Amino acid sequence: MSEERSEDEWYVDERCTNCDVARQLAPGLIGEVDGRSAVLRQPRDRAEAELLHAAAHACPTRSVRPPSGRLDTAQDPFPMALDDTVYLCGHNSTHTAGANSYLLRRPGGTVMMVDTPRWSTALATRYETLGAVTDVLLTHRDHVAHGRRYADRLGARLWIHEGDLDAAPDADRVLRGTGPTEIAEGVIAHPLPGHTQGSVLFVADERYCFSGDSFYWSRTTQDIEVAESVTWYSITELAASLSRTVGRLRFEWLLPGHGDRRRLPADEMARRLRRLTARTRELRPRPIDFTAVRW
């Protein structure tokens, strides 16, 4: 925290890990400066202040701070509705590298959780108000940290793919192979080895794609991208997975673990996915480099 900071200003403290979560929620107000997030300008109205409160309550290190230095729980907007079916959980966890997680409402009033926020019994109780949570869907090994605790607390089944089973050996349901699996009415799991061996996309109602860390919307390129510099398992396998799977995918909402969310017409998403597949075929393995991700 700079000594020149005014006491009546929002700020980002020194704990920031540059995970991008705050920049997703408060674009234009929070940006990247010298390898970490920083407040670019102060809010001009109530709506902009609400964006900063959302960023503060999502930030995994609680680095986004209001002028008082204390977060006001009354200003916590999570779970935040993205539409009438999907909610952003917020309260991202340091144990999942600050990944986003979601709640998916199903017909009949039940709910599925895709990846998990930080663990808290109070948060679990809050999520239950949307409906009985039946399943916790893990997109891959990087996001398993709180899966078992949430599943047990909510009375839900915990899902993971066999390729990442060693990260969650106590999972209740194990996806196998590379073909699509219907895990509930309207919800299809598409294994997509690449980022990790057991990475999975979950597509609901041909409308929502929970992509984990397989691909995301980039603010830099204004397109769908793969995070080639942090593809742990194999960029070659990711290209093969996309080639095998892209023709089966249809959705409007791209909802990743890291990177921006985006809604486009399904035909436009499909066109961009085909282009992404072609670009990914041209990529070659490279050293891991977090700073190279084009958020």
C-alpha cells in the first residue's frame, strides 16, 4: 500500500497475486500495473462502487480494500446472478489459484455447483437458499481443494474425471474415457484432456459451457483462447481434444475458471471455437510461464 494513498480511496494491498479476478469484476476501475492489480480510478457513482465491492468480496487474498480498510458484509453481492439460471459464487479461494466457481439451477429447484469457492459453512448455507445442491462438478485437478467439504456439507455427489482422480480419490462419481456423458438431464460432461489429463467441460442446456481452465474469453484478443503457457499436461493433447469435441459443442455462455466470461450467439461461439481449434493445432509445448497468459 502506497504511503501517498488518500484515506478515502479504494486500494489494492501488497497481498495481491495478480489472479485477474478483480479485473474481471471491475473493468476500468481495476487494472494491471507492474504485474499486479491496482485501482486505476475511484468510483464515480453507486454502480461503480458496487463493482468494487464485488471485486473485494471475490478477491482470494482480500487485497481489494475499501477506504475504511474493512469489508462490509452487507455489500457482498454473492452469489451473483448472471442470468436466471447461473450464479457466480464469488469468494474465490487461494487454494484454487483464485478460480471462479458457479451455481447452476436445474428444473425442479435443485442446484449444481461447478468447481468451488473458498470453504465456509456460512457460504454453504447461503448457496443452499437457491435450492438443494445435488452435485459438485470438478473441471480438473487444480480446482479440487474444497470439493469434498462442500459435497459433504451439502449432501451432494462429487464428480471428477479418472485422469485427475488421484487429486480427488474420494470422489463419488468418476467420468471415464473421452466421450460425452450425460450426468443429469440437459447436463453433458465432455472430457477434454490437455490443460490436465482429466480436464472436463460441462455443458448445460446447450446454453452454458463451464470450461474450467481449458479455454476462456480474453480481454486482450477479444476472442476465445487457450492458456498455452500454463497447459500442464499437453498442448498437443488439448489440440486433439478440441478437434474431437468441438463439433459436439453448442452453447451461448462461456464460463471459465480463469479469464473473462462471455455471452455470444451459439453460432458465433461455434465459429470461434473452430478457429481456436485450428490455432491450437499450430501450438507447440513451451515452458510454464504465468506472466504470458493474455487475460
